[in-house]
Amino acid sequence: MFKSILSTRQAVFRAIQKPISTRSFCISAKLSSDHPPTEIIQGPGAPLSKVPTDYEQATGLDRLERLAALKGEKFFDEEPLFLTKKGTRAEPTIVPSGAPWRLVGCQGAPGEEHELLYLKIERDHDIDRCPECGNVYKLSD
């Protein structure tokens, strides 16, 4: 009886040591994107044994904004968009943006004020129109 338990145990250990599958787990996916690779914008970091400042560890747009502030400039245009006339289909109100869409708060065309409405202006659309006042918006190219 002892011999049969020992032989069964040895058979189990041999089965565990054998490779169960020869399938490779090395898989590589095709990297594809509509956007080309961009440069990584990062600070110099801190020397060893020192806690980095916000300037030293800032990356991306935050770093660009901080560098512009050091020069006394604004990186982002934060001024409101003043309307002098109502946008039409032929001459829409141009909204500057580098993104594929932008949120715009419309309070009405000059002389036709209404409650604040937020509109999502998209680059894919020819125009976007405020449902309240009919002002036409378009993203810049």
C-alpha cells in the first residue's frame, strides 16, 4: 500500500514538472494612432535627496503654462469672446481652438440677451447654432 501511494505521488510530481502548453505568451499588438508621436515636455527634476518644486516636476501643458508665467505672459487665451454682430451661416462667429471641440457659453447676440446656454462646438460640423438666439458658431481652422 505504501508503495502505491509513493508511486502515485511521484507520478503527480512528474506531471507538474512537465510543460502543460507550448503556446507562446509573447504577444505584440500593432500600435496605431491618428496622431503622430509628440515630444514629451518635462522639467529637469530635482537633485538627489531634494524634494522637487512645482516648476521642476511640471510636465506637458502645465509646464508650458508655468514657463509662460515666468516670462510674464499667458499661455492660454482666457479672455472672453466679445460679439460685435450676430453670426450667420455666411459669416459665423469664429471660436479659436486647437482642439476638435470646445464648450461655448452663449448669452445671446448683441441686443438679444438670454440665459446662459452652453454649446458644444465641434470641428466636424460645418456650423453650430444657439437654439435660443440663433447665433452661428464655427471653430477656427
